[in-house]
Amino acid sequence: MSPKPSGSWQEAGQEAGQEAGQEAGQEAGPRSVAEAVAVQEELRPLVDLVGPGPAAPATVAGLDVAYAKSGDLLAAAVTVLDARTLAVVDSAVSVGRPAFGYVPGLFAFRELPALLAALDRLTTLPTLLVCDGHGLAHPRRFGLACHLGVVTGLPAIGVGKTPLVGEWVPPPAERGAWSPLRDGGDVVGRVLRTQAGVKPVFVSVGHRMSLANATAQVLALAPRYRLPETTRTADRLCRDALAAAV
């Protein structure tokens, strides 16, 4: 397993947001919907949608966030799995308050600071980030997986339980079947059947990955259940952390 490099991803995220904000005429991070959208537009050209990314990653990280019923507290979790055995080899959590309001399409601004703080607490460098959310399959083609990938420089993909944008036809019933997710004439992801006869998941590129490779990685991470093990382990960890904090 590779050790995590020195330096703070949380600071890198703050710097990226501040630089983009300055380009958009802001002095600090986004304070409004308009400013947050401007940051997304500024950072979007930095996304690598070609990849192809690691075909055989050594470690894969799952990232998820749980919210208290009040909405004013969240727990972000990162679990690092051995990609071959799917055993958890490292994990970290960060509990705090949402950094931005509840606005569809801008969830990254609520969750990114806590997720980066959790990433900073890891001792193992993940080869690939798997976000519970979307990447390219986003109204402005810059979802959480894109944002995390650009800030960390790591390959990243998004796996959503439901679509945020796009039209699609159900893929065939067998495991591994998929159909394109289209939005405005663009293919923004794939609708992937990870288990025979169960609901599909919605896979999209975040950064430094091809869509074909992203699909293959998600399928490999979901040998028994609908959701990849990265999402399942991170979901349990963030829920446990939240329960301990409230």
C-alpha cells in the first residue's frame, strides 16, 4: 500500500475554490448560488474525461456523507479497500457542519470540506476515488466526483443510486448489462446493472478515467450487492460516526 503524500487536500480544496472565486470576482469561497456556479464553471475545464485511468488499482476509496435529521450536522467518511480482496485497509471520518446551503447540483460545496478533511486523515493513498454521487452526469458537467478529482489530482468516478440528469432505457436484466445515460445529446454516463434483476446504478466519470474503465471498476467492486463495496463500507462508517456525534 502506498503512503499518503505530505500536504493537506483540505488546503488544496480551499485554494482551488479561492482561486476560482477570485477569477469570478470573489474574494473568498462561494457565498451564494451564483458564486458557487461560477466556481464550477471555472474548474470544469480542468477535468480529464479521457483517462483511461488505472485498470488494476491497488486500493480504492469509497466516500460518503450522512446528515443528521436537523440538517445542521454531517459526518463524512472515507474507506480504503484492497481492490483485490475488498477488505478495508484504512478509514477516516470527519464530523462537522455543512459548508453550504442545500441546493441540488451544488452538494459538493456542502460536503467537500469534510470529505477532504477525512482524506487528510488517511495513512494510505487510494489509487481511485469512488464517490456516492455523480461526476459528469451533472447539470453543469461538474459533480462531486469531478470536484474531488480536480482538487486531489486522483482518478475519480461517481456512482449514483438515482440519476441527477439525463434520459435512459433500462439495461437488460443480467449482471454487467448497461445502457447509456444521455443528457442534451451528450452521453454523460452509464446505467449499470451490477446484479441480475436488481435496480441499476448510475456511473459517470469524475476525473482521469474513461467511462468504460469506470464501468468495469464499479462492476468489480460489486460482486454480491447492488452497490459497490466502497459505497457500502463508507455508508456504514459515516452513519456510525454521525450516531456517535449526536
